[in-house]
Amino acid sequence: MKGPKHAGGGPKGKKGFPMGDPKHQRLAIGGATRSYDAGNISKSKELEIKAEARRLLGEKRKAKLNKWAGGAK
């Protein structure tokens, strides 16, 4: 038996292929950083991509505590 001709992760003929597994989300975070560093995307686009990937991963970003703002002493 032959496999399907379209083996991408998205609809045939559409740009991109969002994957729901954690590996692809982590790769998206790293790819956004590399693209920003290379000058291919803006900082806001980088942050947008990272936020979406982290949301799908279920990560909670811990706010940095400032010792002057009632944080740990």
C-alpha cells in the first residue's frame, strides 16, 4: 500500500503546519528566537509565536521577583 501523497501536518495547499505535540512547540520557540536574531521577524512577532507555543505547552512563565517589590528576601 502507498501512503498519502500529502504527508504535511496541515491542510493540503495551506502554508505552515501547526503540530500539537510538545516537541514541535519547543521547536517553534527556538525557531522564533533564531528568526528574530537573524532579522527575519520583529520582536513582537517573536513574542507572539513564543506565547502561542507556551500556551499550547501549558507552561506558566514565572514573573521575576524584585526584592524591592515584595519578593523573596
